[in-house]
Amino acid sequence: MSRVDNRRYAAVNIVLRDISGKRELLFIKRRINPFDPWSGDVGFPGGGLELGEDYIEAALRETEEEVGIKRQYLDVVGVLGVEHTLIIPWLKIGVVVSKLKIVNPEINPSWNEVEEVFWAPINDIIGPVRLFHSFKGIVVNAYIVKNRYIVWGFTKRILDKYLNVIRRI
């Protein structure tokens, strides 16, 4: 993708690491914010493109801003695709995948945006299942991560589409 006006574009970064022979994904739980349509959700680091950025640049910047993992510790594998959310259908979101160059980078979350950061082995992602999401107050199609976190909506659809690819990277 060439550099574009940022108003209709965003990126998420699926950060992978291999530890003790297991492939893990980095997740964030977003802080509760009435102005954030994904408030309280579990997902991947990401956000809107700044003027002049492409998906990869935005994904790396957002990962550093939200989680604190510095760009030099990430090898970008590529952009798996461009997806749309149901909440904001005109928003095009590039799904970037990167792998850690080191096993345990310093994690320094932006507590303004992120409530929690955690790693989850791919094999510990259960689902998809239908369950009642108590925070959202609705029944959703979701994955259960680490027997505790509900991954639904856009992040669930990314996992549906790309989980087999992510396992092989």
C-alpha cells in the first residue's frame, strides 16, 4: 500500500514469539473508555494511521506506543490482508504480523489506553464458541484465551481467517 491520508485507515499488529517450543500471541485488553468503540475488548495492538504512514509503520508505532515493545525488537513478516470492522465499515484495517527478535522484551504499556498486556500460547486459544459476554451484555461468537479472556468481534474474525497462517509463520 502506498502512503495515504489516514482518516480511513488503521493497522493491528499480531506479535508472535516462540518460547519453550510454543508459539504465543501478544494480546492487549483495552481500558474502559466511553469514546472508544472497542472499550474493554481484548485484541491486538493497533490504531489509526498517521498522515504519511503505511500499515506496517502504523502497526509498529502503535505497538511501541500501546505496549512499549520497541520497533528494533520486531521483524515484520508482512501484511496478511486488509479487513473491515462491523462497527466502522468504512475503516480499512491492515493486519500486520511481526515476530519478536528477543524472547522477553520490556513491556511498558500505555495505561491511558491499555488495561492489561498478556501472552497466550496459540494452542491455549479455545473456540470458537458462543457465550454470554457479561460486559457487553450479549451472546457472542468468541474465542476463550487463557481460560479467562473473551476474544470476539473484529479480533475473533481475524483469528478465524488467519489462525492457520499464523501457526505456520
